Amino acid sequence: MKIKLQKLGNDLGTTFPKEILDKFNLKEGDSLTVVVMEDGIKLIAYDPEFHRVMAAYKQGASQYRNAMRDLADG
């Protein structure tokens, strides 16, 4: 599905088709989290718990970098 960025004042924004809004139960005023990935971006419904978990991961990932690398290698 293709959506287009549009100028909104000094910012850029987009609209989402009704089918997407309905599928993910999104409505005006809801917040989304933007996750930057290696191959693009991912939008997910805002979840305060997600931010807490990601902060803990980042702290652990930097503190235990070698152990995380070993786990990733299998």
C-alpha cells in the first residue's frame, strides 16, 4: 500500500486509509511510535511499556555488548 507525505504547516504528514485505521483500531488523537529499522521504518501503536523495555534493552546491550554478540551468534 502506498501513502503520500503532504505538507502540514511546517511539517510533513500523511493520512491513512479507513481500512488501516479500522484494522488497528486507530482514531484521531492516538499516538504512534516510529521504530527506525535497517531497511525502513515501522509504525506501531504507542505503548509506554514498549519504551520502558527498549530503555532497559539499550542499557543492557551497551553494558553487556560482548555477551549480546555471543548470544546473537548462537
